[in-house]
Amino acid sequence: MKLVWKLLRQHISIPQFVGFFFANLVGVAIILLGVQFYIDYKTLDNGDSFMKADYLIVNKKIGALSGLTGKNNTFSSAEIEELNNEDFVERIGAFTPSSFNVKARFDVEGFVNFSTEMFFESVPDEFVDVKSDAWNYVEGDDEIPIILPKNYLDLYNFGYAQGKGLPKLSEGILGAMRLKILIGSNDETREFWGRIVGFSSRLNTILVPETFMQWANEEYMNPNAVKNPTRLIVEVENPADERIVTYLQENGYETDEDKLDASKTTFVLRLIVSIVMGVGFVISILSFYILMLSIFLLVQKNSMKLENLLLLGYSPAKVSFPYQVMAISLNVLVLILAVAIMLIVRTIYIDCLGYVFPDIDVQGVFPALLVGTLLLVIVSVIHFMVIRNKVISLWKRKE
């Protein structure tokens, strides 16, 4: 075995292997950072991060004379189907309004007790950005899960409570409180308890589960209530697509311009992250290939001497072993240093994100470690097989 190691040392090009090592290190580090950044940012803002899909809230324009002319601002089934058939639309959901009376009473000691008329809306569950085990309703339950817009809480804390000298409320405190809800028609009412299970950053409405809305609309429908949806939630692949603005203008639809601009920005950010990860992947593939080619050429240079070793009785496995150890050792060292770089950079960007998201609760680094380990295993197996097959081909040729 010492003879093989001596042969190996004679033809090693140190600059060549150093170049491979750093190219491989950069590629793997970029991939691990991309994976870890995706995992970390996905947890921000209650899961509504820029890595998620883009959603637009679409409604018909309301003109100055809409109420006088009796113009209908609801969406018909044909209009929804037409919009859904557009190429830029991934999927579409309708806001279902409550067609019954809703009153809420909030009685908590130390706060201003109030009672108010309100409304409910629902959307298909796949469009709800708040994940909660309590987000369900079974007919007969006396408790209704409710999701409020996050800006409602901000308006209370920094507007109403500030001016009235009232204590500010956190999401956790409100989640522990219950509202007394009265729903029904003019002839019949029923009392429920409402529990706030989350706050939405995407949907600016008071949400209840779609199962509750369907049941309550059938049970307490107001004959004068609007039955067709007045708003749609549309998932688009690319919010920067010019066809979106053109289609909305041609059909008299509108959406929140600020959210459309924000969606365009997040699309660009996702594209940049994808490009960076792609570049890292390409660099890694090229560096892996360079290593494989370097070892292959090293074996080729020593082919005559390796054939002599095989004739002396060395098995192909023993002759291949030093080359395989060298390749796997370099791969392991690259992974260790890439993980170290990833952890250092992650510490820096987590501190920066902490200024913007004080309540940030990031995940661990296991997904990135798993990806790195899989890359190590796959590349090492490829190198192992290439070296083994080359030595076996020399052995068979001598036979």
C-alpha cells in the first residue's frame, strides 16, 4: 500500500487541487446558504414571507354613480371562470360574504365594553395564511374560530388605545379572550362564542371558516343580501407580468397598487435567490467534475506503474483505495468548511433580520446539513465508482 501512496504523491498537482478545493467550497457554501436562508425567511411574519406565492385581491371599480344606477359590483360565475382561464393565474378563490346579521359583544374587565354590528367573510382554506389547529368548524359547535387582519391590532394599539390610555394588547392576549357573537335573521338569532385564532397579513377582512359560512348562510340567509362574491383572491406566478395590469384595466377591475408593487418586489427577490442558488449549484457541479477529471488524469499518468502493481498481486480494491480516500477526504473537508461559513453568515443575517422582525423565531440548520450530506454522499459515490472502474479496466487489459 505504501508503494501506491508514493506513486500518488509523485504526480499530484498542488495548485490544481487547491483550485478545485476552493471552487468546490464556494459552490457548496452558496447552496447551503441558499437552502438555510429559504428555511429561515419562510418562518418570518407568520409564514407570509417573500418566498411564498403572490396573491392579489381583485374587485370591481366602484364609480361615483354606481349606487344610483344600480350597477352590480359582484362577480358572476362566467367572469370568475374567464379570469381563471388567463395564463397568468395559478388559482383563484372567492370571498364569500355573510348573508346574515352579525353582532359582537366584547366584555373584559379593565377595558371599554362595547357591542357592535359586524360582518364575516370566508375564503377557501388554501388561501388562509394563518396555520392553526383550531381553524375548523363542525355544525353544532358553539365556538367560531376567527382570524382578524393584523392591521386591526396595530390600529388599536397605536391609535385607539394610545389616545384612550388603555393597555395595549398582544396577539397572545387576544387569543385567550372570547367574543360573544349573535348571528341570525330578523326572525331567529343564535348565540356563539368567537375565539381569535390568528392575525392575517394577507387578507384585510374578518375571516371565519368556509364550513361555518356555508352552514350559516343556508340557515340564516337574508333575502336582500348579496349572494355573489364582490372580491376575489388570485394567486399569480409573476406579479410583474404586464398582462395582469392590462386585463384589470380592460375589465374595469382593480387591486391594491401597494400590494401589487410589493408582490413585484418579492418576485424579483425570489428570482435573485433562485439565481444565486443556481449559480452555486453550477459551480459545485463544475468543481466536482474538475476533481473527478484530476483524479482520472492522475490515475492515467500512473497507469503503467499501477499495472505493474496489479501484476505483483495487488487487488484492484487496494490500488484504488488511496485515490478514493483522497477524493472523499477532500469532499468531507469542503462540507465541514462550507457548514462553518454558512453558520457564520447566518449569524450575521439573523442579527440583521432581528432589527426588522423582533419576534423572529428561526428554524434549525438541519435541512441545510441534510442537503450538504446528500451532496457529499452522491459525489463521493460517483468518485468512488469512477476510480474503481478505471483501475479495473487497467486490470482487465493486463489480463
